[in-house]
Amino acid sequence: MKLTILGCYAATPRTMTNPTSQVLEIKNQMFLIDCGEGTQVQLRKHKIRFSKINHIFISHLHGDHFFGLPGLVSTFRLLGRDTEMHIYGPKGIEEAINLLLKLGNSWTNYKLIFHELTSKESELIYEDDKVTVKTIPLNHRVYTNGFLFQEKLSSRTLDIEAVESYGIEVCYYQNIKNGRDITLDDGRVIPNDELTFDPPKPKSYAFCSDTAYKPDIVPLIKGVDVLYHESTFLETQAELAPKTKHSTAKEAAAIAKQANVGQLILGHYSTRYKSIDLFKEEALEVFDKVLLADDGKVFNF
Amino acid sequence: MKLTILGCYAATPRTMTNPTSQVLEIKNQMFLIDCGEGTQVQLRKHKIRFSKINHIFISHLHGDHFFGLPGLVSTFRLLGRDTEMHIYGPKGIEEAINLLLKLGNSWTNYKLIFHELTSKESELIYEDDKVTVKTIPLNHRVYTNGFLFQEKLSSRTLDIEAVESYGIEVCYYQNIKNGRDITLDDGRVIPNDELTFDPPKPKSYAFCSDTAYKPDIVPLIKGVDVLYHESTFLETQAELAPKTKHSTAKEAAAIAKQANVGQLILGHYSTRYKSIDLFKEEALEVFDKVLLADDGKVFNF
């Protein structure tokens, strides 16, 4: 998986910082997560091909996560897109986008398919042969979901040296890849795991923004490789976190620790802070694997 | 008047170019004209104080003139605005902004007053003691207005040398500024124009974007000091202009010539062109006072 942070600051776009948006690449498939104002410019800046995005996930309908979407939808049209675009987000997102397209008399030439979310329980919202995406219900001022991306276990791969050493013919290779044992001409049965390599461990990524401290998401994200968790505030403004239904860096770290995640990435910093270094310092007091998101940063895992 | 171009390119925001938005300053009052995506970042970049903007004029509801407005309205709230904001634009603009605010549960703390436009005739939409604003009905793919900003004639100013030379007492100064003649103690009547200077000639600015070539706007903008007229295409793509209801540089210049304007500023360039110099060259074949808008440029007149 490759995660590109297009924007990771709270509230309003500014000259040097962008509101929330990120692109998750899984096996050559691009998933766009949130779409604050300016996202399409960030996509251009980071040379992400618009045509490779087919699925957009919107956590909630606050401007800093959503106001770049009408423009992006329009730009896809101007770029001549003709393939379907799927948009997953809170109920109301279809009405909003459709109203803006209607007022501009700018209906898309491609098919725009909305998957409106209303459930307060985690649900499977996307599945293909390589990936599943589930919602992570969060606690914010409006209806909000995080998203859990999980790779599926891929097929076992042929251990070509082993296979050849037994003189197995090519016509049996597909059976071996499918997990079958092989009976040789002399009657010996070779178990599949002697002829194949284990597939790589499937990776998982959880995006959790925006939310107050919500420990009941822990079972949903238990053991994920990477957790992006919002950390709007430092300890000096900790009293604002429950009021605004955001989290502190320490609270994000507490979630990461309870869920025993492989890596915590912090983001959604309030723009009141001159430097983001303190977010890492404070989180490290609670959990030891902390990285800081920043606009333009790329994480490979 | 001081005109700051925040963005003057057509269609989509890109890394180095912005969609339409400009700020017109008249006697310390700021008018925002159009609001493409990224306008609020451009305002910050050019150090224009958000609190000085009280009136926003939207020509039409295409994204490249309008999709920055929801974010700007939200940012005003986050910045603690409490004074009224007036928004002038096509019917539907209130429904669109209100829906987005409702979905985000982010109603403004300040009063948002919409002035929805539907007339196909020019109408007076704003007036204070210094300025009037009238619509300029344009011909585009959706209902579109340009805007004509006209300063009012200000008061005559005292010619203090002349006044003192006649020994006129200070208590008469206000009468003189108001245009009265003065009768001296010896019975002589001094006509007002001997005691005052003419006020400066009121300036006028016409913003015309987006529109097909539309000569019937000429009487409305006759003799304006500055005309900003869209010029989406060069002659090589002239056949696209009527199809998309845009203008070429030559057509913009033809309007400027017929209206005998003081200065033509070209803008709304299609992003297909690598350089904008040719727009000026082509317009100069028709009209001799041509300037090119560009993002960040400031025009004082």
C-alpha cells in the first residue's frame, strides 16, 4: 500500500497547508479519501492520474473534508472521463452534488454512482477481488465514518524450483496455484505447501478523522498495519477536544496502543500551531510508533 | 479603484493558475467578484483582509466562478465574522449554499443575505453613497451577468487659497462644499466654482465574464474607464467560441472598441494555451489599449 497525504490540516485551506485529502494505492488501484477544497490541485501537484481514481470515500460533510468534491467531479467531466465514478459518503452527498451540477447545467458525461451511508454500525461498503472497505463509525459533530481498507489474502505463488525438481508438468501448475496437492507418477503425494510460497500477509489501513476519543472503535481496527488518526489538539488545548468532538495527540496514541497497531500516523492538526513536532512528542509518551502526516508526504507499507 | 486579479483562467484550477475571482477596491470598500475554487487561499496570498469584504458578486453558477464560495462562507464563520455578508448571484445560489451549510450543520454566526438575480435586463443591484453596481446581462450557457461598478460624483472640494483670499469665514465652508455661491459683506456674489475644485471624474469598471460575443452590451458599458472582458480563445480556436458561448480576444477587443472604453483587460484564458501573449497581440489588431490579466496582477485606475 502507498499512502499519499494531499492535505492533513483542520478547518480552512491556507497558503501552505491543505484540508484533508489522501490517496491510498492498493495493487494499482487508487482510492481517494476525503476531498477538501483544493484537492484537485494537490492531485496535479503530486502527479496522481485523475483517470486512476474510481472510488471516492467521504468521511463527513464538513467543508474541510468535502468542498473540493464538486470541483473534482466537474473536472473529471472536462477531462473527458467516461468510466463510472463511485462516491461513498453520508446521506445528503448525492443531493448536494446533483444540485450543484444542475445549477451549472453541467451534468457529467460519465456515470456518477452514489453510495449513501446512514448506518451507525460498521458495514462493508466496497469489495473486489483484492480489497474490502468497511466503515468505522466515529463520534463527531455530524454523522462521520472512518474507513478500514483491508487487502485480501492473495493466491499462493509457485515455487518453480521445487516444482521442477519433482518434474511436474506445466499443465498442473494452475492446480498447484489453486492449493491442490500433487500425486506423482510413482504414487508419492507432494503436499501443496512444498510446491508454493505463502502469499504476503495482507495489509490493512484505517483512516479515522474526524472524531472525539472513541475507544469502542478499537475492536474494529485491532492490529491494523497503519492507523491514521486525527489529532487536532495538543495537551495545552485538551479541553477543546471533547467540546469540538476532536482528539488530542495523546488520545490518538491511546487508541493506537489499545488497538496494537503497527504504525500510527497523526494528522488533522489545528492550524493554530506553528509547528507540528509537539504532536509527535506528546503521542510518543503513550505509544512508540508514531509518524507525522504532512502535505505531500508519502508512506509506503 | 484598485483591481486585484486572484484568478483569471477558465475551467479548472491548476498548480499555477486559478479560476475566476477578483477584488475591486473602491474608496476603501472591497467588492469580491466571482469565487472559483481556491479563492480564499488567493485572498490570503495577496493579503486581502477577509473582514473588509461585505459584498460578493457571482456572475454565474459554473464551478470555475462559484465553487470557492461555500468554503469562503464557512471560513468567515471560523474567523469569527459577525457583520452581514451580502451575496449577489443567479437564482439557486441561496439554495446551494444553504444546503451545504445544513449538511455540515455549520450555519454561519453572521447574517448571510442573498440577492438572487433573475432579470434579463440590466438592473441596479447595489447602491451606497459612493458606488452603484448594475448587472450586465451576458450570453452564456447558463444565466449569467456581468457587473458594472460606477463611482458617484463626490462633493466639490474647497479651494482654500481662493476662499481665504476673499476673507470668507470658516462657518461658511460647509455651504461652499455643498455648492452654494457666497455673498460677501460688500454685496459681491462669488460663484461657487471660483471657490471650489471640480471633484475627480467618477471612475467606472465593467466585468464581463463569461459570454459569447454580445454587442448589445455596448450601450451599457459605453465609455467605462476599464472593461474586463473574457477572451477564452485565440483565432486558431475561434470556431469553439460560439459553440461554448465564450469570446475570442478579437471579439473582446471589438466590444471594447465599440464601447470606446479607456482600457481593456483580457482574461478567462483557456488553459490549453502555453502562453497568454498571443491574446494581447490578437486584440491589439482591433483595439489599441489592451492589458492582460494574470493571477496576482494589480491594476490601479
